Amino acid sequence: MKAQILLTPAGAKHLIGKALSKTLDLTKRLYIAYGSTNIYLLYHLGIEISNYIAGCNFNYILNVNENRPKPIVFENGQLIDIKDFDIKSEDIFIKGANALWYENNIKQAAVLAADKNGGTFGNFYIKAAVRGSKVLIPVGHEKLIPFYYPATQNVDYSMGSKVALLRFFYGDVYTEIEAFRDLFDLKANIIASGGILDTQGAVIFEVEGEKIKEAIEFAKKYNALVLEKL
């Protein structure tokens, strides 16, 4: 069977978050970095949280959230409190992205950084990559760009915070395509994007497989459930 499914940005984040919540090895130590998609992952892991965003674009400008809580770390399915980011090779680091593109049919991603030291990328991602930890980069096709442009903070003016665009060189990019596969055993392709009013930023997928009805019901349930709160 084939079907066409529309996902709003919130619906796509729910899909990615739900799929990851079902596929992650919760016996491992999980470092879940700040980011809007990770809010949805936490929701499907049973944690509702506000302000769990570092950089965020709203009110028509580039913003930095200064009131965010401490980073969330799981171990054996339980929240733990750590003082230092002492990540190990067997641990899992989950970091969202602000840009997604394809090179030779391989998904690539990058993240914006307003911090002059590189923010989560410079302070945490680099250490996870150096130590060989498993890195997952959840990002929806709402953030698709044509190609990578190495932007820096060296600009004369910005609508809000000046930012750099830092390319991930290590880790696995995880999108709605992988989420449809893991959650519903569906093959998915993107056929269009965009919308108006409450459907701005939507992406339309053609999916193929047996669990189409379940996927449609999921989209209907979560497309309007926006979790980002500041």
C-alpha cells in the first residue's frame, strides 16, 4: 500500500522523537543535548520539560535562551546528575541540528552556534567525537538547505545573535525517513513541502508498506501538539 502523509514541524519532531524512544538502548548512558527535537524525544521518554533550547529562532530574530535547565542525562533508564561531561566510548550523545542537506545521496547536518566558544558543539560534541561515542543527530526536513555554506559570526549585522554554522563531521543523521522505517516499517520519500497558517513548514511524504493506517493516525494525533515552551 501507498499513502501520502503531511507532517507539520511538530508532527515530524514527534515522529523522530517517538522512533528514537523505541530504538535507543536505554541501558546505555544517554546525553541528550539542548534542542527542540530533543524536547519531543524527552516527551516520548516520559519527561515534559520547558526551556530545553539553547539557540532558537522566534519573534523573527535569532535568539539565545539564557534560562535553560541543566543538561539531561539518562543511565539505565533513570535520570542522573553529573557535574562533568565525562562521556565514554560506550555512551550515546544526541544533538539536534539547524541544517540538513544531501551530498551524494548521504544526509549531512550542521548546527548554529551563537556562543563564541562553539556552544554545545565545541564543549560537548567534539569530546563525544574524539572519544568515539555513538552520536545521533535528529533533524527534520523542515531544515533542508541546498548545500552547506560555512557561515561564521564575522558579520557586520545580524537580526538577533550573530551565529556560525558548524558542520557535523561525525555521527548518524536521523530524519523522518529513518523514523518512518523504524516506527512503522515504512519506506518514505519526500514529494513536496510548505503550507500556510497552521501548516507552515510542513513536509509531505509518500510512504509505502503495511502500517500506513497507524502512521496516518500518528500524524493526525501529533501534528498540532507543539511542545516548545520558553
